[in-house]
Amino acid sequence: MNNHPIDYMGYVTYHRNCVAGSCGPLAECSTTNNGGCQCVSGYKIPPKHLPKNKSYGCQDINECEETANLCGPHSNCTNSPGVYNCSCLEGFVPSDPALALNPTRNPCTDVNECVEIEKVCGGFGKCTNTPGNYTCTCYNGYKPDGPFDCQDIDECFNSTICGQESVCTNTPGAHNCTCLPGFSPRNPVLDPSKANPCIDIDECLNKTVCGPDANCTNSYAAHSCTCLFGYLLTSPDAIASPLNPCLDIDECANTPGLCGLHSVCTNAPGTFHCSCVEEYYSSTGVLWETDVTVCESVDDVLAAIVPPEGQSKEMYFLNQMNQQLMENPDIVLPEGSVTNSLSTALKVSGAGTISAQQASTGQGWSGAGKDGGESGSVVLKISVLLVNALVDPSQGRVNKTIHTPELARGNTMDINLKALARNNNGTASAVFLTVSGMESLLGASFLQTENHTEMLSDVITATLPKINHTQLSEPVNFTMSHKRRLAEPGLMTCVYWEDRGMEYENGTKGRHWSVNGCWVVFSDENYTVCSCSHLSTFALIMQTGETVSEDNPFLEWVNRMCVIVGLVFFALAILTFLLCSWNPKINNTARLHLCLCLFLSHLLLLLDYTYLTHKLVCSIMAGLLHFLVVASFLWMLLEALQLYLLVQRLSRIQVIQREGLQKKYLFLIGYGIPLVIVGVSAAVKRDGYGGSKVCWLKPEQYFTWAVLGPVCTVLALNWILFCVTIWSLRPTLANMKSDVSQSKDTRLIIFKILAQFVILGCTWVLGLFQSTMVFKYLFIVLNSQQGTFLYIVHCLFNKEVRDEYRKWLGCSSSSSTPDSMKEAPSVSEDLDKAGEERQNKGTRPG
């Protein structure tokens, strides 16, 4: 082996025959230098090193130091014996991770950790990528936990961030502040905080927190609810609330006799009211004092009064009541007290106890004052003050109604309360009062006129209680029902009561009816509409040129006497139809029941005064009278129909086996139809029966057509049947001269038919003409004597009946019977006889 120095690589060991192991460790035979040795890849001979035969002296090459940036940018070069390794720096990866790193073909590139790392920054921060690295910026509510993580900040820990009386609840990245129960933020729109602390809630500002009829008391962080006086909890174990409301205590039921003797206890929400019964009055006047007031008889109260000289006890009593009400203008009285006080005042004053005739002349006043005008004025003042006391200004949209026997219905008032409310802070109330019988104190005679006057309506009062501005923006309309139906109305006058308290030197009455500011808008036979520009006490007065007298004692006496006479003959006719032996062909059913219905209807009218004051009995009797009147007319129609059928059979020369319709059809028509009419009428208008002067159908809303309709229909049919019957007898009338016997019978038939038509129909027509006294007397006499006429025509003019009478009286002599009545059979007998004669003539061989 020869060593040859080589300038560029040092010494070289040369072998002639270079075999494995010839070059020593880390060296190998050179393929290019035959016999020479060289270091294996990655090694070299250090400078100035002399190789030896057995040791070439190769040492590792540190490529990383010898070649700058050997692995490329963003990489690490790691030397190892004989080789070197390249790896990317942290935060970098080869462009193609599947291939080896190569500075030129597969260099290191930056890793975007913000994309590659799951939940970078712990998921609670913002990631910013940098070459080979990244940074984290934590969100609000989070703080750094190391360089690359964020954790939640517990704001509630050892902090007063929510302020006083609050609860802080930590949440990821935030926190919630809530007030403790019973507190709320000062600004409810914002959450609690130091700047918006929690303050105590006044639960009592919520009006429904305790439920109705309860008191609410606020306390720090709480409240308490207690029932008002007079109320009790539904469940005593819990406080008052909408779910556990306070219930009214019925003191009247829990404590019988709470108000004392002769009193009425009326329960009210949270309290109770005491008032006296009818005919008794409070010992403390209109104001009831618990444990002090007792109820005393009105008669005893009046008896104990010692009035000043010149004043009656009644007037002193009324003045005291009026004075007490005037001294307490703001009181609110319960309905019971108002009703009792008003009823007592009206009875003490004598309202309604004086007849209309006495009132119209100013006579008959019993002693409550010098005249009815004085006491009437006081009663009006009391009435207004009492009904005003019903109004509670603290209540809205409340309708209160009181009823006493003296208060009437049927009148109405139309007033614009909205316009009044606009001038009175949004609220207004009106009182409308109708008093029946007040005209006995404030009669039509108080109207200054030369005409004769009649009070045609109840006295009504209208007022505006407890409001400041009472000026009306438009007139008020009053609809006043007439006390009677007008056939011929006179001059209708709308008046109001003017009370000046004295009489002037010129003769003008200080208290009188005045027409100023009132006028008639509309009027018919049943009611009148008055319009007034002010509120006061009003009435309707009719002026006529001649005296109008509703009460005529002589006319009433004549009526009663005539009715009694008619009833006697009705009874005789009924007994005759029931007891006499009649021809089997004659059917007296219609005549009998006609007499029965007329007898009962006349008897009810005669006894009307006995039950007129009993409202229920009066209504029942009015319905029964309606039934009997309609039934009477229908039995009249059936009687006329039977006559027509007999004449028809006579014209056909037919033997009459039995007169008219069968009984079952007669009863069905005679009583069935009236029953249906009355039933429908009562169902349509239940309060349509009754009245103040006679128990009959009330005239409101054309209810009288329930009887006028059937009556007019029957009268028209009766007239038609009469004409048809006469027409059917025309052939008989033409042959009257040829047969004297038949002529006599036919004339009698026509007379009886005509008489029966007049009796059964025409007398009622007179009832439509009652404007003059002549027609009144004529109607009373003729209509009341229907029984007399029926008895004469069907009984006295009947030969069989007269024979029966003679048997009853034991008289067999015929000389005592007038010739004109000896051969006077009934209408049916006449027709039967004439029919048989005509049939015999028609079958006699010629």
C-alpha cells in the first residue's frame, strides 16, 4: 500500500489488490480508483490525518454544519453517523406529508393551527395564526389559561356585581343577576346591577294581588292580605288572594232578628241594611242607627206628635222628614230605607186616597196642609231627596230600582247622559220617578186655565242628583201613558210643577202647574210624548170645552141594576133549557151554553170591585172574562150557523131528524177556540191581564185586539149568515100569499131570526160609540138585557115552554094565556113544521 498525498483530499491508501477489510472501518474499496480506498458515504478523512493500512481514519461528516440551509427554510437538520435527517420546525409540515422533506421539491410550509386544531383556544377565544405558531385572544367573560387556552371567569365569586338584595348566577362567559323575592330592579327594563339595584316591591300597587274585598299591607320584601270588614276568607289557612277570595258574611242569616221587631234585614256586600216593614217607620227618621233605631207604627208616630199651632200632625211629620234629608245632602241610603220612607211619606200625605173628582175641585183634603198643593210640594221634595240618596257617586254604571204600591210603571224618559257627563268630570246620573195617586194632591185644577181639565197621566219627577252642572244640552223627552184610552182627545198639555211657596197679590197661585219650557211632540189615544228644556215634576193634563167626568154614580147604579135584572132572566133561561121537555129534534146546546157564558161574564163584571185590588186574582179573572166573552160570541155564531143549516134543509124539502151540528163539534168550536186564543194571548204578553179600574185586557201594545179580533170576525160572520138565511127563505117569502098558515109561520121565523141577530150581535156594536151619555145608557140597557131578550124569544114565545110552566104552576086554564102567544113555537119548531108542510105538499098526488 502506498500513501500518496493528494492536495484536495489528503492521503490515499492504495492496495494492489483491494479486498473487503483492506481499507479498515468506515472505508471501502473505491470502484473508480482500482486498489484504492475511500470513506463510505457520510464519512471523510479529517484534514491532516494520515491513513493507515488497517485504519483509513474515516470520520463522520456533519452535513448540517457544512451545508447551510441544507434542509430548506423552517426546518431542522439533525446529523447522525454517516447521514443527516431533515424535519420541519414545529408549526410547519412538508407540503406533501406523504413524501420526504425536500428543500426544493417538498419544502416545509406553515400549519394553520386555527383550522387544524379542534377547540383551539379551548373553544372560548379568538385564534390568530402566525408562521409556525398561533395566538389566542379570550372572549369576554373568559381569561387565559396558559398561552393557548381560555377558561370561564366566575364573576359571581366573592363579588357584589349584582348589587344588594340580589342573586348572582355564573354562566359560561357571563352571569345573570336576579332580585330576591319581594324585590325588583329600580329600572325594571334593565337587569339588576350596582347601578340598578334591587328595591322592595310594593305588591299592594297591584289591586288584584289580594283578590276582591281585601286590604293589602306592604312590608319589606313581603305583603299581607286581610279581608275587609264584613268578609271572611274562603280558606282560613291561607292569606287572601284571587285563588282564596274573601266572601261576604250574610249577617242577616247568621243573626236572626238583627234589626229588631217589625224590620227587614237586607244583606249587602260587606255590610247589612235595616229598614222597617210596611206601616212602620224608623224612630230616628230616614237614618238608621244600629242598636238605637227601632221601628214604630206610623199611627203611633203620628199620635205622639204635638205640632205647632195651625199645622197638622201629618204636615209636621212630612216637614221633619224633609228637613232631615236637607241637612244630610250627601247621604247614600239603601233601597229598603228609601222605599220605606217614600211609602210612609206618600201614605201620610194621603196621596191616592182622594178621588179624582175631589182632586179636580180641590175638595176632600184631609189635613196634611191647607191644600193639596202644599203637602204635594213637600212630598215631591222628599221624593226627590230620597231617590237622590240612592245615588252613590263612587259607583259607576249602576242601575237601582225601587217599587212601592204607590210607584207606577209605564212611563219612560229619554235623556242624553253622555253630554252631561262631559261637563261633570266624566260622570252623570239621572233619577226618574213615577208616583201613582199624586194627582189627588196636585190635581188638574192647579193649571190656570178657563177650560175644564183632566189629569191624564201619573205625576212623574226627573232630576240629576249630585252633579254640579245640570244645564241640559238638548231637551228631555218623556213618554207618558194615558190613564184611559181616549176616544175623542182634547187639548193635550205638558206641564211641570212650579212651587213659589206663596200666593201673589194678583191672584197667581204660588204652587201651580206651568207650561213654560214644555211642549207636546206626539200624542195618540194611548200615550203622549212631551219634550221639556229642564227637569222638574211633570204631568199630562187634557183641556176640554165641556166637563169630563169619569165617575158618574147614577150611571154606575143604572148599570148594576140592569145587569142584575139581566142575570135573573139568564138564570130563568138556563133553568128552562135544562128542565123543560123539548122536542127531540130541537138542539138547545148552543143556546144553553150561550146563556151560561153570558151569565158568567156579566156576573164577573158585576163583582169586579171585590177582587180589583188583588193583582193576581184580578189577572186571573181578566183572563177568565176574556175566555167567556170570546166563547159567548162563538156560541152566538154557532146558533146562527144552526139556523142557517135548518133553513137550508127546509129549502130542500128534507125531513129534519136532528137540529144542527153534533154536540162534540159544538163544544170543540165553542170552548176550544176561545181556550187557544186566551192561551196564546197569555203566552205572548203575560202581564196583559189586569188593570187599575177594571179587571180586563190592558190596552198596551194593541193587546185589546186579542178580543176585538174574534169579536169583529164573529159579528161579520153573523151578518153574512143572516143575509144568507134571509136569501134562502126568499122562495118561501114569494109564496106567502098562497098559503095563509105558512105565511104566518114564515113571518114568525123571520121575526125570530132578526130578533136573535140583533140580540146576539148588534148590541155589542154600541160599545164602540161611547162618546156621548145617550150611547152609554143605550149600551148599558140593551147589552145587559141580552138574557131578558133571549128568555122572551126562546122561552115565553115557545108554546111547549108555556105548557111546562103551567104544569109547574098547576094552572091548566088556557084562558089566561094571551092569544098572541098561544101558537108561538121556537124558531126550530117553526122551521121543522114548515119543512114538514112543504114536504107533504111536494109528495101529495096531483
